[in-house]
Amino acid sequence: MAIDEADAPPQERWFRWAIAFVWLATAISVLHPAYRVIGSEYLGRLGLPVWLMPLACAGELVLGLRIAFGPARTWLTAIQILGIAFFTLILA
């Protein structure tokens, strides 16, 4: 049974918004020129196209909004774990 947003304890809402903030901040960082330059260098070293960066940021934006405004779900946690693992492998 899902917990209604109004019934959720305040710390649960704060935690959800803190997690959402990380994804949202990362997503909008693509708007900064220095972020795009650094990201392009990483992608270039890996032989990946530059268009992957805004695509990944769009995915992060959707994920952040979903976390902020939707109920927690197991699949949502799994997507976050896979995203973190993917970015860690790419940037390591």
C-alpha cells in the first residue's frame, strides 16, 4: 500500500527533494558552457558523440522531476542505481 503524500513524514519529503535536487542540478548544469566543455572532453576521450551529454541531462531532468513529484517505487531506485553506476564507469 502506497503512502499518500499528505501522510508522509516531513523527513521523507525532505529526503526525496534532496535526492531530486542532485539529479535536477546535474541536469541543468548542461546550460553552463564550462560544463559542456568538460563533458565534451570526457566523451571525446571515450569516442562517444557529444549529443549524448544533453540527452543524458534530459534523462536526469525527467528522473529528478519524477523523484520530486511522484511516489517512491522500487523501479525508480533501480534506475538511479543504474544511472550512478553508468556515470561512474564513464567518468572513472
